[in-house]
Amino acid sequence: MAAELSARGAHVEFAGADRIETQLVPEAGYPLHRFAVRGFQRRLSPDLARSAWLAGTAPFHCRSIIHTVRPDVVFGAGGYVAGPVLLAARTARLPSALLEVDAHMGLANRLSSRLVDRIYVAFPPHGSPSDKMLVTGRPLPREIKLPDVEGPAPDVLVFGGSLGASRLNAAAVAAWGDADPGFRVEHLTGDREFEQYRDATRPWYQVAGYTNALAHELDRCRLVVSRAGGSVFEIAAAGRPSILIPSPNVTADHQTANARHLERAGAAVVLPDAELSAPRLDAAVRELLDDATRLRAMGEAARRWAKPDAAAVIADDLLTLIAR
């Protein structure tokens, strides 16, 4: 998103809390203004009181940031961090917008949606959409260019997010880590569990933590096995068929809703987490790898469903909010 705005001559600065943005934003060369806020615990505790206090004070800190930066428009990428900045923008009478990347809008975004002029949604909304909504898809990172050849290409790419997915990791290693299955697997375990599984590497089974060049890895594989978070848009943009295993440990089971969208489009097979096992995963993968016609059709359906120009569409619309 920032790159798309910069390409249109906009100066971009970020505001965020003590999360991954404190590393990624400076590395990308953008200024970062930090403020304190954190998510709410779902039970009574001293941490809940602390979170409530930070939520109450964060908009004042964000108003100070806005006074310093003097932006023309404020864009919230979603979640509890975006709320205080969007509230500060509203009190400063600045145009603002919010992004929702999942099929189900979470509580923080539902609250923030009342403050903004535009809501960009990745999936078509259910029921009667607000006239503020614009269906854009999810903005994708710009592709990182890497050499064309990095060893044999995998048939199956397995991943569960930057941190990983414990049940998916365990099922994949149990399915293919001991004996050659007759196809090549690349397994991105996530940084959190890489040490646990690094010794599972075999000639046919390559294990890594994670990669910042996911688009490159997607281009090399024939089939993807993954959770169903925001990465479903990257999978679809690459035109890859997928077996999606939605995580049950997310708000409002939104990963299942994400996965069903691709399933209805003919681009994915959905394997519920409750049914996940090494034999079931192995059978699902073999069924698809053995049917080249179906794989090709699913990949074509994925590419039709994808919205790879989402970042450009949002950037252009944000600039219209300034003009308006």
C-alpha cells in the first residue's frame, strides 16, 4: 500500500504500537510514530484494566501524532491499533478509511467503521452493504525478485503463517517426513516451531521457518496446503490450487468464511481442522496431484477470483478522499 501511494507522489508515514511494525516499517524506509495500545483480554484481570487505560489514552497520543504529521488522509489497516488513530482523525475532521481483510469483520473494525469515510473490504459483504464499502480484495506485497532456480521445485508448499500452525505442522511431518511419498514437499513451519522440525528435512522434504518471498515460492509449487488467513489472496493471485485448513482459533471463525469463498469459486478444497490428520491430509493431496486436469482448473479459478490490483485500487481511492 505504501509503495502504491508513494508511486503516486504521496508522502507516507506510519503510526503503530510495539508490534512487528517497529521492525518492518523502518526497514522499508518509512517514518514510524509509536504509541501505546494493546488488545483486550477476554477475562477480568489487571491486564484488562491496563489495556482499558491504554485504549483511553491512545487517541490523545494519536491526536498529537496527527498534529505533528498533518496528514491529508488517514488509512487504518484494521485491528485494535487502527482504532485510536482513526478516532483522532475523526476529531481532527480528516478524511479516513479502514481496511477489512477477512470475510467477517472483527469487533475492533466494526467499532472503527463508524468513524471513517470509506471501508475497503477484501470479500463481498453479506446482507446489505454500507454505502461506504468498496470491495477491493486484499493488498498484496510487491513481489521480491529472486533467482529463477533454487533447487528442485516442490510439488506441495505447506505453510500456516509467519508464526506457524501447530496441528498443520505436526500432520504434514507425520504424513511425509519419514518416507518418500513420491512427490516433493516444501514446509514453512513458521519461526516459532522451526527448531522443533528442522531435523525433519529429507531429500524430498525441505523444512524452513518462513520467507519474505512467498510469491516466489508460490510460483514454484503445484499445490498449496495452508491455513486460510489473508494469505489466501496471495495464493489466488499466483493461480495456485489449494487445500485450505481454517484455524478454529480465530475471531468468529473467519478463516472458514475465507476458505468457503475460494471453495465456491472452484479454487480450493476445504479440510476442516477437526478432520485434520496425517492420513487424511496425505489422501487429499494425492487425490489432487493425481488429477492434472482438476489442478489446472482450480488454478485458473483461483486466478479469476484474485484481485491482485487491490493496492492500486485503494491508493487511487484514498487520493479521491483527499480531493473530495
